[in-house]
Amino acid sequence: MTNDRIVTAAMLAIGDELLSGRTKDKNIGHLADLLTVAGIDLKEVRIVADDEPAIVAAVNALRGTYDYVFTSGGIGPTHDDITADAISRAFGVECVHDPEAMSLLGAMYEKRGMEFTEARRRMARMPNGARHIPNPVSTAPGFIIGNVHVMAGVPQVFQAMLDALLPQLDKGAQVMSRSVVSPFGEGDIGGPLGAVQKAYPGTSIGSYPKFDGKAFSTELVIRARDEALLEAAAAAVQAMIDQIAASRTSV
């Protein structure tokens, strides 16, 4: 369903390996790309350790602030996969072996001729009453409780779960963007650019400096939900750059 309201989201990436640098996160950028296309504003990202109180605190803070919360990591078979327990605690419900998840995983391991061990059964644990997020890659489902969507940390699985989840989400008005390249560095355009931003409060103007080894330049990206406003702001940014260029050539 598409509407004109602004829909917001946050992401919580969970895992000691992310904070130690052992694992380089690939899920944040992927989520941001897909949410942007869907018209959902990703407003905040947090990374927390495999620490239950920290996960609980972060989930409760984020779910009360944004329309959607997406988590990655910590729903595997090992002792440090504690996300299901933490989410259950955050919502004040019991963490249980979900019957449907147990059936899915049991059938998968039986088909593969592998024992459905207690460790593997851990992947069927989720908050009582949670709904599944399908996992076409490795069967073990993610889950949804309230506005929190819990997914695996393995990028291939995270992406597959997100593909299954996105059609279910409310979507907001899509943010459009225009890029204007400035041959001047941020120090030259900072003041005038601030004036343009102030004149077009319905837009967001990002400034991204570049250096080619000889000189600085800046890519300016204007974002807005209203196309006419976007084009007017982009024209104002271009006029600002032209004015700076003209003042320099007249000296």
C-alpha cells in the first residue's frame, strides 16, 4: 500500500564480530537501498554486541520511535545467538520453540539425512506469538513481533528475507534526488549553500567533497518528495555555483 505519509525505520545490527571488525557489515547498505526505493526513510542505525541487556534497550528505544525496526544477526544455532531471547524480553513474552518453525526445520534436516540436534532446534526459537519471515535460502525463519522484524546476519539470507518482507510493508512517498556538480570545494560554497537550504526547507541538500589529486570539487545532492520543489532547489543550487564562478572570472 502506498500513501503520502512519511514512513520511518531504524536498523539494529547485532554481533560482537561487527564491533571487533572481524566481520564487515553488508546488510546496512542493502537495507538502505531497498528502503529508499520503497519510500521508507531509514533514520537510524545502531550496532550492538551480543549482550542481552544492550539488545533489549536498543530494541525498546527504536521500536517506540520509528514505524519499523529491522534487526540482523544473532538468530543462529550457537550459544551466543541470543537475539530471540532478547527480543522476547523486550516485549515481555516467553521465548518458545515455534511449532511451525520446528516442523520446517525438522523436515529439512530429515531430507538432508542430518540429526535435528538441540543446537539446530535453537533456530526455531522466537517470541511467543511472533509471525514468520520466510527463509528460502536455509529454511530457518526470521520473525516479526510488533513493528520489529528480526532477520539473519548472513547477507545472502538477510537479503532473501528482506525480499519476502518488503511487499508486506506500508510505503511512503518516494524521495527523489538530483545531483549538481560544483567545481568548488566545501569551503567556497558552505555559506551560500546554507542560504539555499534555508530557502527550501522541504528539501535536504547533501554535500560530498571530492579530491582528484589536484583540486577539490563537491557533488551536491538535493532530495525532496515534491518534484517541483526538487527542481526549484536544484536550479537554485546551480545558480549559486554560476554566481560564484562569475565572481571569480570578473576579478
